[in-house]
Amino acid sequence: MMRRVLLGVLAVLVLVPLASEVAIAQKKKAAPAAEAKPAENASEIPDGPVLSMLIRRTLLTLNNANISGNYTVMRDLAAPGFQAANNAARLAEIFAALRNQNIDMAPIMYFDPKLVREPQITPNGLLRVSGFIPTQPQQINFDMLFQQIAGKWLLFGIAVNTSPATTATASPAKSNDANKKKK
């Protein structure tokens, strides 16, 4: 069995661990504007296609950073709190174990993310999305936080790991695809 590795990058909140090893970026004192705080207008949870896009874009950005060894774009596309807590060198250090596994996550484009819990808006106004991409032989597990700034959801925290793919798949009635349209 392959060793499960959890890689986390968090600006303020610590996400629920997905495996035995955790790498967490320490929060630096940031200007008050950069800290996560509830939006003046309550944020709504995006519908399925938007959630799917956020998940895939984030994982593909991480994949490109892992392939190139350059984490500046990932950092620059993230929320101010994430940027304040992480420089490119720190992100390279955090994701070194995943990068050293030489896993190309590009095939996630062809798989729908499966959510393990309903997306939620945290008390701090962050969108939390947790689940996996059912790729073979390893599935990609994720736990992500996004902060809405100027109407856009920006990465605020991420934990990613791989684990052996499950052989059983959820029945369509019980599946919680991120791509489904919200009622």
C-alpha cells in the first residue's frame, strides 16, 4: 500500500487532516484587510458547475506548480491571506512530497469531483469544499477553502493527498457530484 501523504497550505484555518503527515504553512501577522472575515453580504454557495471549476482549476494549478517547481502563479492567484502566509519557496517545501511522487494530475479534467460533505460557508465567510477525484490507481483527495473577493472565489487554504482508489463507486442516487446543479 502506498504511503498516504497530506500536504496542507492554510492561511488561517487548519483543515481536517486527511492522512498521517501534515504540512501546514504558519500564519504570519497580516494586515487586517488580508485576514479572512465574513463578507458584508452573506456569500452564497456556488452551484455545481462553478464548484467543479474551482476544484479542477485549483488542482490543475497545483499540478502545474509541481511539474515546473514554480509556485509563484499558484500563490499570486490566491487570496491575500494565503499570499501573506506563503511565499513560493514555502509552497515548494510544503508540496515537495507530492511533487516527488511524480503524479500528473492532469487527467482530473476527465473526472467529476466527488464531494464527501456538502459545501459550506464557514463562520468566517469562507467556502469549504472537501472530496476526491476518482482517478486510478490513485485518487486525489482534497479539502479546500476559498475566500470571495470582489465577486471571485480565491484560494485561501488547501490540503491535498493521494490514496489508493476505491474499487466500489457510489450509486448515482447517493453520489454527490460537484458538477450537479444546485436546487
